[in-house]
Amino acid sequence: MGTGKNSKIAEIINNSKEELLENWLKEQKKAKAQHTELISEGELRHRSEELLSLFVRGCLSGLEDTSTEAWSEMRDFLSSISRNNARQGFSPSETATYIFSLKQPVFALLRQELSNEPDALLDEIWTVSKLLDSLGLHSFEEYQRGREEIIERQRQEMIGHSNPVMKIWEGILTVPLIGTLDSERTQVIMENLLQKIVDTESSIVIIEISGVPTVDTEVAQYLFKTVAAAKLMGTECIISGIRPQIAQTMVQLGVAFDDIMTKTTLADALQYAFKQSNLDIVQHQKRA
């Protein structure tokens, strides 16, 4: 267990926990540390009460470093709160202020209990201030990790839903690629395309890339691998919309489409696909 100093801080807080809780909740409200529409008063009270208990437990175990095993429960609890805040729409400042708002009521309590021991009071205030700063920083970092996870998940969902593979005719698929392609996005799109080929038993696929500004070697390799995989599945791939800039880049990179059917426009690719499927395109004259 901790030294007498450790026990004094924990004892002061523990003996006045109810008073401290009420003052902290008032301070949170004043500091606007939490959106009242995002969390109920009862939930906020329960959360804050549990945090105070864990804080006391950490103080009893040691005040030197909140990254130690003694403070793991406290860190885990703050991580859960911070990541939930990220999901629920709290701001990073609100998440950090939740911990920092505990300073004022704790300092007031220490001044009340140690008014006759000025040296001890300064030591305790400094110690608790460092603890809460460290915990506040931990909360902020966990919030940021939570936000990054949300952004990454949304990015993955956007990748999964962007550039949908479309069935334009029986046995004919097309996937229009739009925007900058990186290897990860290209891989997801190509995996979706191969699965769609299986699901629809299509014999022809048109990969339309006129909306792609540039293609690097890695992306080109994914395209080749997809075409090769589709060929093994009995499906012919046509790449349409290769703009002059991309063609020049391909030449400079030493990439060749010798074994792949390419068409200048989507219309040309469709015409070829219909012909391969024994479909005739007939243009009707408009009636006068």
C-alpha cells in the first residue's frame, strides 16, 4: 500500500466523497463539461461516483505514476468513457474537461482539511494536480483513438459502398471507378467485383476508369490480377476509358495491356460486350 502521504489524500477524498461528488457535478455543469442532451443526470452521477471510487483506489496504491498497474482500472474506465464520448458526439474539450473539472472541488476540499498545514497543502495540491493532468491527457488520447477508429470504419464503409458493381445486362457487369485509387481501395473494389461475378455468373465485365485521374504501378497490378482471376473464372474483362495521361503513365511505368481488351469509351466497351453476347443494337427511327 501507499505511504502516509498517499493515505492522507485518499482518506480526505474518501471521507468527503458525497460532498465532493456534489461539488464536482456543480463544477461540471458550470464548465459545460458534458452535453446534458447526450447523457442523463442519473448516468452522469453514477459515472462520476464510480470514477471517484477508482481515483481513491489509485491514490491508495501509489501517487507517482498513473501509467502503473495500480491505476489500470482507472485508465480502463476513462478509456471506456472517452471512446463512448467519441461515438456519442462529445467534443474533445468536453472529454478532457470532465476530468479537469475535478480539480477545483478537490483543491477546495484539501484547503478545508489542511488549512493548518500550508506545506502539506501545497504538496497535496501539486500531487493531485499532476495526477488529474495525467488522467485528463489519457482521456484526450483515448478520445482521439476512438475518433480515429470511427473515421477509419466510415472510410472502410465508404470504400465498400463506393464504385458499386452493376449488372447492366444478363451476363454483363460494369464497375465505374471514380476518383483517386490507392492499393487498399482498389483491392476492396476488385474483391467485390470477383464476388459479383460468382453471384451473377457473368461472362463479361467492363472496368470503366475514365473517372480515375492517375494509376500507379501497384494499382495497375491489382487490375491485372483481377483480370487474370476473372479469366480463370471464365469471364472476360474489358477496360474502358483509358485517358491519354494514364496511357502515358502506363508506358513510362513499363505497364502493358497486351493481353487485355481495352476500349476508348464506355460506349465502345458496351458495343463490344453486346456483340460478344450475340446481342444486336438496333436504332429505331423517330416517328414524324
